[in-house]
Amino acid sequence: MRFRILGPLQIMVGGRELDLGRSREQRVLAALLLGANRVVSLERLVDAVWDDRPPETAGKLVRNCVSTLRQRLAEPDRPDAIGTTPAGYVLRIAAGELDAEVFGQLVDQGRRSGAAGDLTAAVAALREALALWRGPALAGMSGRMVDAAAAALDEQRLTALEECLSYELSLGRDQELVAELSGLVAEHPLRERLRGQLMRALYRAGRRADALEVYRRGRQSLVDELGLEPGAELRELERAILADETDAEPAAPAAPPRVVPAQLPPDVVHFTGRAGYLTVLDALTSGTVTIVGAPGVGKTTLAVHWAHRVRSRYPDGQLYVNLRGYGGGDPLRAIDALAQFLAALGVPDTEVPVEVEAAAARYRSVLADRRVLVLLDNAASAEQVRPLLPGGSGCLVLITARDRLAGLVARDGARLLTLDVLSPAEAYDLLVEALGEKRATGDPAATAELTRLCARLPLALRIAAAHLTERRHRPLRAYVSGLAEGNRIAALAVEGDADTAVRSAFDLSYAALPDEARRTFRCLGLVPGPDVTAPAVAALTGAPSATAAGRVLDRLAAAHLVQEHADGRYTFHDLLRAYAADRAAEQDTPAQRDAATGRLLDWYRDSVDAAAGLLFPEILRLPCAERVGTGAPFTDSAGALAWLDAERANIVAAVTHGPARFGWTVSDLLRGYFHQRMCTVDWLTVATAGLTAAQRDGNVQAQAAAELSLGDLHWRLSRYPEAIVHYRQSAELAAKAGWVHGAGAVHGNLGNVYQQGGALDQAVEEYQKALANAERLNWGVGIGANLENLGAAYWEAGRLAESVEYASRAIAMCRKTGFRFAEGVALTG
């Protein structure tokens, strides 16, 4: 049996085409084929048939369609091609039966051959893949789901075709490709890569004038239909052909090296028990499994231990993220997790989409042919997790959560594994491993009572064991008595009473700490970000030095109250974070808590300000509050950039959760950093938070700066219309605030947008406004930058005398002010 969706929907059996029935059955079949070998929910099938207008009997009608299709697809060796699960339906197909799957495999084969330098084999595989197409994907069908899937498949075909043609041009097949490329350009007139390939083929076939005419017609189409000039690559190709340069040769596309992430946290020491759960997990190779259970029951420990145990099954890597579903603060957004994963998988920051849907699609595409283990720890909801599920069948997703995430089970076919507390024997064995056999077995009754008081929860048992290990001469019986007496409720604890057991263990370990360690622990509950360093803690607590703060952190780590998850970086379990925050609320006054948070935020602000001044002195910034002298010391640019990279997640959290003035100040300070690093998701988050904070504070100048940052982001993403909207808004706000420096920066950046969009007259107009502003302020850096911009714009417009004049003035000014970057650009221009 052969299933075909690369063209009109078809099923071929023994050389004959199977009757697919009515359009309703065909839409259900198409949806099942698009999710072949994966569970497709009834809700999704209803959407495929009726979009947003299903009848009341839609569910029953879809079930009837499935029953009809089952009968049509039945074969002696496959009596039940469509299986039923509690989450929906799954169409089971064998390898090689679906043309879209075969197409993808052949394209991958061609790309691998091309990357290895075997262009002939690459062309053969790609041509074989393209020959599977019989017309537009799912031709003759309609509907929101079908239209979206068909558009994605058609785009894959065109991309593969462009790659194939590039390889063939590299093999010198110019003359024979002219006719095919001419037809393709006529069919897709706005596709610049195809037009460039036709120009190259014509040029190398000795038809230079025809190649230039192809460019002229393409430029006219772009200007008429989109109001845009051709892209830089096509414009450069035209220039090379005009100059009759032989370097108008196409470069065969090279596949980037595949990155293999290895993000699993370290495996736990003294892992004990859980044999039955490990057996269940060992049977899994792909799909999604959710481990649920009470706080402290050991969900993460089991997941991480098993992931290490089977990592060899997933040679393409292991991804890990803490989704921060519980423990105070906001859960991690799906877009932030996707940005982390895409970066770990080798996707450049500049190519990471800022929208969840687009980022999820890119993530699924990257993982489509890989075997990767994805560990999503501490999930809050099905909605948070769903964008992080790969689309291919080779990956396994392991989720830990307190909630059952029923939506994943019902809609996405996730398997549920409910984790109970340790058995009495397992809890006993854990204490033997942690305390040593002699001490644990010396008083069996006390050891058994300890496991009961800790409700056989691994977290509580490990904290109790850490407490006892530090007090080697304290009798186990005395500790058990103290644990029961420390909280009257704990004395009545019953097995499985998780909250009481954990709180009692926390109380006793906390009470045993020195005063300074207790105060530090409470302050850690106020930290907005995911982790801290010793210098940050010194600022938070007012400790005399980072060394002193580091000693306290080591003391807390020895008590298992914090964990050093990376060199010099500390975090803690979400239960301990909540416990620390509770203790701070109980024992510290609001003024004391505000003072601690204020010291930490001052340290972040001063450190970011110092780093920005060292790294990006030419970037316009808002006036910053006078430093209080607590910032991180930087001796060179490399150290400043490394600090910003390491602290980015903490700074983003502080901007989004801190006071308004801190939010808009630090948001503006980070603009130069985001320009360099292009962390687009964090940039959008910080700039948006900065704008909200400035509006909340009523600060018009800060609002202008935030709009400027948003304009910069969209400009760097080549989203020129959106950039222009933000820049215009920034210009209005800057004028209202009397911020002349800001208005000049806006006009300069607007000039950049217009220049890159090919609107050179408008670019020159904006650059002249920006230059006038800079000259009025006697701002040397701004003068040099805008002189250089004008020189480049005039050169691109063919006005060479004016270009030389402005470039010469730019070089002189940049040398005077030390603006080496713009000087270099002007010299090369």
C-alpha cells in the first residue's frame, strides 16, 4: 500500500487507486497521514473537517469516517490500520509507504552527500526526491489545517529544488538548466534565489545581457508588488555581472556541522530503589511520558538518573530545561525554553524566531530526523509543554510535574507515570547509602522512625542525612526525637504526609545553621532569577566580600539547602525556594527585605552599566543613576561580555519583576549587548518590559528609548515595516521629552532601514536629520556615524563624488573621537 500526499491525495494498492469516498473521509485521512504513526486527537480531526464551524454531531460523524476508512484500508496482513487510543486515533504505516516521508529521507541523503562534496550523488538523491511530486501538495483539498500543511510541504519542495539546482550549477550544467530555471522564475517571480540562479546560468552560458534583463524584470516586480528593492545578494550578483567578474559562480550549499547537545544535570549520588519505575521507563524508546507526584518525591532525580542510564540510545543529544512550574515566580515561558533549545541545537541567535509558533516549527524541523532525549523538568501546564514536543518519531520526551497534565494525555498521547514515595525498604537503603551501614543499622528502630517522619520522601531523607553527616557524633535517636519535637504536627505525621515531613526536615536543618547562614538563606528566597553567585550574594546580604559570601554558600550547600549546579553558581529546589521566602516573610521586616532586594538590583544595574560602558561606549544610553560602588569589577571587554552572558537570565528576570525605574534603566543599558549577541527572544522581552516600566513611571524619555530598542530589534530581524512604526513612535516621544540625542539616533536608524530596503532618497533624508542633530549637540560619535552612513548611501546611489566627500569627513571625525568601528567601515567604503 502506498499513501500519496505530494499531489492529489491517493492510496495505491497493487497498482490500482483506492476509492477514498466523500470529501469528509478524505479530510480525516489527510489529517491522519499528516500525523502518521502519531496519535491524532478527535478534536484535531474535527478541526480538519469543519475548521471552526463543527456541527453538534461532529464527534460521531468523525468516528463514522474512521470506521469507514478502517474498512477501506483493511488488508490481510493489516486488518486494523487505524488504531484507537484514549487520546485519539493513529494511522500505522510502514517505512517507505508515505511519499512525504520518503521525500524527506531522500532530501536529507542529498544534503549529506553535498556536505561531503559528492555533488553528483547529491543531485541524484534530490532529483529522485523531487520526482515523487505529482503537483501541489494535497491538491484539490481545502481547509485551514490542510492549507497550512500543504503550504509547508510545497515550501520544502521549492527549497529542495533550489538546493538541487545550486549543486547542478556547481557541476557546470548551465546551458541545460536555463529552460527549467526560466519556467521556475516565471512561476515564482518573487523568489530571489531562483532568479539569481537563472542569472548565473545565463551569464555562464555567455548570455550576459539576458542575465541583466532577468535582474531588471525581477527588480521591477519587487518594487511594483512589495515596494522593496532586491536583496543584497541579488544586487551584488548584478554588480558582478556588470563588471564581468568571473566570481559570479554559485557556491554549493554546505550543511552546517550538526551540534550534539548534552545538557543533562549531574546524576544524583546514592540513587536508590525505583526498580519498578526504571523497568517501565526502560521499555520506552520514543513518545512522551509524564512523571507526576508530590513535591519532594524524587521526580527530577528519577528522570535525570534514567536519562543518564539511556543516553546512548539518543546519539543526537539530550536537551534539558527547568520550566520553573512551582517554587515562586513566573513559570518559564515556552518561547524562552525554545530559544534555549534552538541555541543548543546550533541554530544561530539571529535565526531564532521571537514568536512561539514559528520557534516551535523551527524546533520541530531541526529535530525531525534526529534521535534526541528531551527532559522537561518541573512543568506547570500542558500549554507550557506542548510547543516543546518534537514532531518526529525518533525523540523521547520526559516530563516531570506535580499536576497530571491531563491535556497532554488526552490530546497528545502522553503516557502517565505516577511516582509514589519510597517503599520502607528503599527509604532504609537510602539512609544506609548516605550515612554508612554502621550508623544506619546501629539503631534499626530509630532509622525506621526517621524514614516514617520523613514520609519516605527522598528530598526530606537526603536533607536529614546531610544534617546527620555534619554531626557525626550525634546519636541518630537524638536527631529523630528532635525532628518529631521540632514541630508538634510532625509528631503526628503519617506516611505520605509530604508537606509536614519536608517542612520538619527543613526546620531542623535551618535551625542548626549559624545566624549569618540563616539570614543568607532567607535572602535567597527574594532573588528573582534562577541562580546566584557569591558576588551577587555579597550584594544581596551586604556581606563584606564575595569570599565571605562564598563561604556561607558552601555551608548551605553542605546542608543540602542549596546546590552548586555549575562552577560558582548556586540554585535550590523549588520547595526550598518557597521555604526560604516564607522564612523571610516571617522573620524579616518589609524594610529589611526591600533593602536586600535593592542592594542586589543596584549591583546588577551598576554591573550592567560598567559592562556597557566598556563594551559599547558609542551606543547612546539614558542617564543612569549614580553608581553606589557595588558593581562587578571588569578589567577588560572579554570579562564584561562573559559576565553579561552568564548573568543574562538573572538580569532578564530582574527587569521583568523589579521596580519600574530599574526596569527601564537596565532595559536601555542592554540595548548594545543585544545588538551584539542578537538574543532576539530576550531582547523582545526586555525591551517590552522596559516600555511597560517607563509607561508605569510616566517617563517619556525612557518610553522613547524603549521604542528605539524595539525598532532596533525589528530592524535587525529585517522586519522593516515594524521597525519604522517603532522608530516613528520613538521620534515623537523623544521630541515630546526634548531628548535631542535620542531623536538623532532614531533618524540615523531610520536611515539604515530605508537604505537596506532600497529607498535611498529617504535614507539620505533621515541621515541628514541625524547629522544635523549630532552637529547641534557637538556629539562627535554621532557626527562620525552619520557621515559614514551618508557616504555609504551616496555610493550605493551611484553619486560617487558625494560619497567620497562624506566618507573622508567621517574618517577624520572618527579618528578624532576614537570611534574605530565607523572609521573602519568608512575606509572600506
